[in-house]
Amino acid sequence: MAEDPIVPELRLGLCLYRLGRGDYYYTIAEMVGLGVSTVCSIVQEVCQALVEQLWTNTISRHMPQSRQEVTKKILDMEEFWQFPCCWAAVDGCHIPIKCPSGGLEASKEYHNFKNFYSVVLMALVDSHYRFIWGSCGFPGNSHDSIIFQSTVLWDSIQESCIPEMGRVVGTVNVPPLIVGDAAFPLRTWLMKPYTDAVLSPQQKYFNYRLSRARMVTEGAYGQLKGRWRVLLRKNECDRDLGDSLSKKLDLTFNPDTLGKRNRDEIRELLQMTDCPKTKDTGALAKNVRDALCQKVWLEKETGKVS
């Protein structure tokens, strides 16, 4: 006698429970009376469907396309976080994974500086803690700067996917900005804090103001992990059940040979390329940062901003 199919409502409920609570598959299986492998397959299939169907409507729709949309995000960032000319903040977040099999060479790429195995989620966040772009899958040992410069978004911004517009600050025309921490390269459109050993009071205050705007990424990641608590769990269950990386997502696995790829093959699949040194900032980018530094210091001195 054939078994009744599992209804879509139950499949969605199982997936959301797993993502929201982070419980083990065998715990959920005992709770609903299904096999562990069945629950695992359902979660993977529903997750894939959610990404394919909802990404555009929930994430991509917040990416500004017109001058009006960019202006709106800039005004919001300045109103809520008091940093001028900025429409988004960028940062990376480590998502814990089970140690990839295949020995030292296969797993080294995924061992991060925090001393656990992970993949990196790189994202842009606006002033309302909304994710407006994301890329996930780079090994945890990758530097944030290298990851960002290896994405399609980096090339798109270089080719002016953001409308050409600007605001004159002092004598410098400042384009729409993304703010990041010291790990990122300094560009005319990508601001980072001053990193000199000795900073002037103006530079320290600029770093403080930039940090206020940049912290929207920390808030967004905190809300993400608080809502979907599976992201806090290292994938410790049986790998055969797919509770770590599925073979479709695990770039260390070669489906043609059923073996492990070497590091060069993985880097090629991730489209990791040689990037210029982050210290090569350019005079124009420094001029933009100095102009913003003078602007925010003047605001402090005149009492416009607390």
C-alpha cells in the first residue's frame, strides 16, 4: 500500500521549525513521526525553493536602481545614523559548518581566524537593517576584501551600476558611498576608517561616525541569527544526512570523480582572482575621505550633530 504524500503545509512547517529552532534532524523526526533522512530531504528541498522563489522579492527589490531610490537611501542613512552621502554598509559574517572531509588541504580553506570552520556571507545592508544584496559560499579563510572584490557586484559598481550622482563636500564631489570596516579597500565609493597609528581628533571622530553607520550590518546579522537560530549551530550531525554542506553546495566535492577537489580548483570555482593591494587607495579616494572628515568635524563643532 502506497504511503500518502507529505502535504506542502507540513513540509514548509518542518523547514521553518528547523531553521527557526535549530533542532537536530532526529529530534524533529521523532516529534512528527517521520524518518530522519525524510526530514533532511524536505528541509533541503524547501530551502532551495524558498531561495529560488523569494530572493528577488525580498532581497533584490531593495537594491536601488534609480537616482530617486539612491537619494532616498542616502537621506535615510543620514537621518538615522548621521553619516553623509552613504546608501549602504558592507560586511561579512561567518556561518559555522562541519569540518569538510578530505584532509588538511581540503579543509584549510574553511578554517577561519576565529578558529572554527565556516563559509562567509557577504552582504550589503541599508539604514533600516534590510539586506539589499548578498553572496554566500566563500571559504571562511578568505579575507573580506578579497571576497567583495571577487563578486559580480564589485565589477558592476566599477562599471557604474549605481546612477552617476554626487554631492559637493567642500571642494570635492562625493559619489554615493558604501561604508565598511578597515578590512576593505578605500575607494571613492567605498569608505573605510582611518587606520594610522596616531589619529587626530578629527580622524577619530570621523571613525566614530563611520562606525555608527557601519553597525547596521551587525544589527542585521544579529536579527538574522536571532530569528533563524540554525545559523548559530555548527553542523554536527551525520554528514550522510546532509546536515552540513549538501554535495551540490560543497565545492570541495567533485561529482565527476566522487573525490575531493584541490585548493586551486576550489579557488577557480569561486572565481577568486588576484586583487590589488588594499593600501593602494589613490589620492582621489583619500580626498573624498578627508572632505567627509572635515564635514563631520564641523558639524560636531557647530553642534548640529551630537
